[in-house]
Amino acid sequence: MSKVAVIAKITALEGKRAELIEAMGPMMDHVEANEPDTLTYILTEDTGDENVIWMYEEYASHEALAAHGTSEAMKEMGMALRPLAGGRPEVTVLNPVRGKGL
């Protein structure tokens, strides 16, 4: 099994980024408490666009990513973000090759 990474861009409706970040809280807590194979789960604010957040995620395996993506917590987060987001997240799946911490 090899690690897998995800970068996701989520654009909030105009002026709703802070609310969107707050709505991500339960998912952040869920990952911390319940997903040991989610190795990195980092929420960041875009410094050039006040409506954009980015997620950087790293998983121990493709199976761990699949478990995360199909979890009940993910479904709940999707419903919570729907009235705050300006569309579906832009998700890119990556194969980490080399780097500090890898």
C-alpha cells in the first residue's frame, strides 16, 4: 500500500468563508478522533482570495481515502457546506513521491 494525498479547493459564497470554516469543525474533529489512517488533514485560508479555503490531506492508503470519503461524517459535512459553498470542491488526488515528513 502506498500513501495518497489530496488537495481540495473549496470556494465559499461571497463573504461566507468564516462560516464555511466553522462548518468544517465537526469534520476536523471526526478525523482527529476516528481516522488513524488519515495522516494529515490541514485546513488553510487562501491569502489571495478571501472566499477560498484549501484542504491538504494525506492518507496511509487508497482504502483510507475511500473510507474517509464515504463516511457518515463526510455526508454530514457536505450537507452543512451546501448553503455556504459556491459549488462543488475542486479535488485533485496525488501520489506523494518525496519530501520532508513523507
